[in-house]
Amino acid sequence: MIGRAAIGYPWIFNEIKHFFATGEHLPPPTIEQRVDVIRRHLHKSVEWKGLVPGINEMRRHYNNYLKGLPNIKEYRLKLVTYKTAEEIDAVLDEIIQVYSGFQFERRQVEMDNLSYNCG
């Protein structure tokens, strides 16, 4: 189920493409890459839906984007309670500072022989 795997992890498409082309796994995205995608998602959501609906809609996505970070609960709580993009951006800046250099573990997905199982 690639569609579900892409929720909060849009890098999966590039990882699969790279694996099929090279047989090698890409490293997981860094915290900076994750936060960059969160910011773009947040600002596009606000641009498209408006401030309140855009920010409220984003609340369900933070957990998936930040999955794997230890002790993230405090920051996630701020992300889901703040009401302006500026406040959320400040929390995202803090997350980058605190977790800079953190190594995410690769989600274990068996891609060997995957093409043979795809119908």
C-alpha cells in the first residue's frame, strides 16, 4: 500500500524509484528536509483553504511527518494548539535546532522482488 505509506512520508516515491533504478536504498530524509515539507504543506494549505481551516487541517499531519523523533510530544502539542503560521514556524525552527543531526531509522520495507508481486 504505497498510498498509505505516502501520508506524512512523501519521499517514498523517490525512494522506490531510486531503488528500482539502482537496487540501493536512499538515506531517510533529514529533520531539515522534513520541516521544509511541513512548512510548504502548511503555507499551501493556508493559501488554499484560508488561515483557520488551513492550520486546523494541518494538525492531523504533524504526527506522521515527525514520526520517529524522541520526546516530540511537547512540540507536537504546540503545533496543534497554535493558531498562526508565524507561531508554528517558530516551533518548526525550534524543532530543527533541537533535532539537528538526528538520524532517522529507515522504515523497514521489503522491496526485493516487489515488482514481481505487483500484478
